Amino acid sequence: METTREISVGQVVKSKAGRDRDRVFIVLQILDDQYVLIADGDLRKIDKPKKKKVKHLVKYNIISEEIKRRIEQNEKITNLHLRKELGKLGAY
């Protein structure tokens, strides 16, 4: 069983299931050992992140240090930040 131990805040992930299938997101928060909150700044805005099971995500070995730092320091993140980071990391 996949757990959130293998995933971190700021990590780029791709949805394997649901209506958002094949879309790329950034992990914003780890809720428990099965669920995370994800957003991409486009379909899923920062103010309404998607609660998603880790087993429905493909994990990339890409972590947005910028987003991770902002989350850890409680700085504001905008939808534009998410889209820019995904674009910069070649995932958008």
C-alpha cells in the first residue's frame, strides 16, 4: 500500500484516476497517511485544492523548492506561482 511517506510537500505528481486523470499537480499539504491536497493553479485553484489518495497519483522525482519553501514559511502562494513552477519544471 502506498503511503504519504514516499511523497513530500512541493512534489510534482500526476493523477492516475478520476476526472483530473493525466493532469499534473503540486502537492500542497499531506493530510494523513493516505491523502494529500493537490493543486495546479488552473483546473484546481490554490483556494480549492483537491483531496486525493496517494495511490491515485504518479510521483515524479521533481520537487518545487520554491513552492516547498513558501509553504514551510507560510508565505502566500498564487495560482500563477503554481502554473509558473509547473511550466518551469517542464510538467505543464
